[in-house]
Amino acid sequence: MKVRLRIMRDRLKPGRAAQMIALVVLALVALASLFAGFIAPSSYSEQFRDAISAPPSARFLLGTDDLGRDRFARLLYGTRVSLLLAPAAALLSTLLAALIGGLAGYLGGRWERYVTSGIDLFLSLPWLFLLLAARALLPLNTSPITSVAITFLLLGCLGWASPARIIRAGTRTLTNADYLVQARASGISGFRLFSRHLLPNLRPILLAQFWISIPVFILSEANLGLLGLGVSEPLPSWGAMLRELENYTAVLQNPWMLAPVVLLVIVVGCLQVVLRTEDQIPC
Amino acid sequence: MKNLLSTRLTVDYPNKPRILGDVELEIAEGEILGLVGESGSGKSTIALALLRLLDHKGGKIHGEILFDGRDLAKLREKEMRKIRGSEIALVLQSPLSSLNPVLKIGTQIAEAWRAHNPGNAKQWKEEALGLFSLVSLPAEPSFLDRYPRQLSVGQAQRVLIAMAILHKPRLLIADEPTSALDAITQSEILELFRRLNRQLNMAMLFISHDLLSVASLCSRIAILQRGQIVECGATEQMFREPRTEDTRALLQAVLRNPFAAQPTELISHG
């Protein structure tokens, strides 16, 4: 009974309440996409030739696209892909950035110089042409699942550089902290000093880099799709649906095309609320 | 008494060569040596140099640091790591910033314990609680779950001292351990150092700019000025007959009593 009372009281704290609401919204979105097969009236690839570019109706909640496919079904299935792909890629790139940027800042000296110039070089490469070359190396037709895996790897392995810069700078200011000198003076070894004493202090920076990467990666996935490297048709993704918005006269006439944008904003906002409240250390 | 530590130490920083020049210090086993000097005279550099913790700031050490027959200046980093915390421990001057803000007290003690006891890493809890009662902290397991910002400055300093004596070091370097504390906590911490020195027969290098606390704790005092030891001797001797102008200036600055008719009567002129 006592425990239950405490949970009730905790829930009433404003930060907690916002976190709970955000969690519920995220859970609803995730569940809806998970059970897309039951919720959506049709498959994401089925074409209704009698209703091409149709406005919203009872039959098609968000209308149909120019190939006559149900937008609502595509949004649900696309959420499934994007909600898995973007955070996973963000996790990969943030981990790489933490390792590379964190170690560079921690080790200092010439290692830091090498890594910094490495990052600058990486960022200055002509990625458009390198990606086109990469596309040329891949087989012409990849299965949708392979395309998802390739997109994940590309986003994760290309996105680490700018967060690594920020993390290196953050680590640099931390390495002179008294508590690290004190920990070293206790005989704690270099690796543990980095992983157990320094990394937890980088958590706010890492979390920020993580959730900033998610919307960026959702959009990057759309751009990769233009090069033929993103999630491939007919599998829907938010990126693919956002690409439709290029045609702004169509958007003005069919404002329901903005549905994926609305969902993107809601999901990223909720992620931010959940992560920020989790970041606070309990008193 | 046997000599525990004797140094002949020069330190260069890239932008400040000769921050320490031929510093000779000797500490016998179980002795408390006071090291006094103005801000910027190189006191903290000595503390860090003895543990070879200057490389992050780019400091270069020349000369020798003889500790128990070994020259620490020539040891490899791996061997030096084994000495840090287990044979020579350090307490820094600002207690709250010397504890990791995002880790529980217990985690930090466990890490310090694990550094020299990887075999029985579980035992840290009893050890920690035993030391907590020794340094007058609440010996309750719940205290280990606190974060540094839930402690007072005095408590944080006691936690740091408990962590420093975790492995019963033979030498404790305390770098201005009382300068961040109020007068009452200060005298409590000094009393604690005195007790630890007696009970554990632990030698100490007590670094401070506060001559009075040094005089109450240390049997010998060394005076550091501009990176050099200008005077070193028994405490009473130094207060009665300071040999150099620098020492006299230090003593006068401390001992000037605003209500006394003869402000500097403790110090003989001449």
C-alpha cells in the first residue's frame, strides 16, 4: 500500500506526468505500427487504380498517393521502418562518436590532433559522389530488407563525425576536472577511468547527440532514397513519404500529405521529453 | 627514524619552465611534514609530481623521487599506477569537485577499492563502512547511495579521506585539505588527520597556506617560495627564529593580532 502511494505521488510530479504522457504516446505510435496489419484496411503496396490521388474518405483515411496506394496504410508501415531504423542508426553513430571523440579528447596530445584532422577530412569529402560510387558497387536490385540494412549502416557510419567533434570538445573540458585527477590518484587504470568515470559525465551530451540525430537520419534516409540507396520501394518509410512533399502545389491542394511531418514532430518531441526527464539524477 | 621519501625534484611546464627547481623534501616514516607557501609557489605541483600526475598538463619531471628505496621518477606508468592509492594517496583541496558528480559515493569507493583488489571486489562495502566510522561519517549502507551534491563540504572531505586511506597507504599527500572548510570543520579535520597519523602510523605531507593549522599539526615545516624550498626545519624553531626574509614575512602576515599592543611580539627581530 505504501509503495503504491509513493508511485502515485511520483506520478503527480510535473516532470513525471509529462514523461508518462510522452511514453504513452510513443507506445501508441509503436503499437499502431506494430499491428499495422490489423489496423490498416489494405496492404502498403496494393494499388487502387480506381482511386488515384484520392482525397481522404471513409475508405482511405489519408487519401491515396499517385500510384493509388492507401496513404494511411503506408504511414503505419512506414512508421514501423523509420521508428526502428532512425534510432538504431542514431545509436550506432552516437556510440562511434563517443568512442572516437571521447578517446581523442581523453588521450589529448597527438592522438587528439590526428583524430581532429581525421574528422575534418571526413566531413570535407564529397559524399554525394562517394555515395553514387557506393550505389554503383551494389547490385541493381536489392531486396527491401537488404536496403534497410544498408541504409542503417550508411547512416550510422557516416553520421558519427559531427557528434564526435562536439563530444571531443566536451571531453577536453572534463579531462582537467578535479575528480578525474583524484580518481587517477586512487590508482584507477586508464580504461576504467574513461569508461566508468568520464563517460557517465558525457551522458547529457551523448543523449543530446542521439536525439538530434534521429530526425536528421529520418530526413537523410529520404535523401539517400533519391540516390537509390535508401529504403527501396515498395517498402514505405517516412523518408519516402516526405519526398512526396517536394511538389508543393500538390501539398497546398492536399494538406493531408503533411501527416508524416506531424507524426515525425510528435515522435521526436516525445522522445525528447522521455530522455530529458530520464537524464535527471534522482535526488 | 627511517626515511620514507626523499626527493630532488625539478618540474618544467611547456609555458612555465622551472615551476619547481631542485626541491628537496624528506619525510620519515609516520612523520607529518608541513609544506607552506603562497599561491602560485608550486605547492600543488609538488603534490601531483610526487604521484606523477602532471602529464595531462604537459609537466615534465626531472630528478629523483625516492620512495621506500625505489625511484618513482623512473618507474613505468603501469608500476606507478600500483603505487597510487595503495602506497601513496592524495586528498585534493576542493572536496565537492574532487568527487565525481554523477556517481554515487559507494560506486566511487568501490572503484577505488577495485583498483588494487580486483580479486575480491565485493569486500569494499564492509571496508568502506569500517572507515566511515573511523572518519566520523554515518556508517550506514544508505549513505553509500548518496550523490556528492547531497553531502556537506565537511562530509565530502571525510569521504575523500576515507577513500584515500582505503588501502592503508604509507604516505598521504593532503593538498590544502582544509582551505574550503569553515573554522570548526577545519579543526575537526585536523584532529582527524592527527588521529589517523597515530592509529595507522601514516606519514603525511600536509600542504597549506595556513601557517596556523600547519603549526598545530606538523612537527616539521618546509617553506616553498617561487618553486624552491627556502627553509625547512622543526616547527617551533621556525616560529622562534625564522632564518629568511620570506619566512618572516609569512609569519608576520599570519600572526598580526589587531588587538595586541605589540603586533609581532611572537617573532623575534634580528
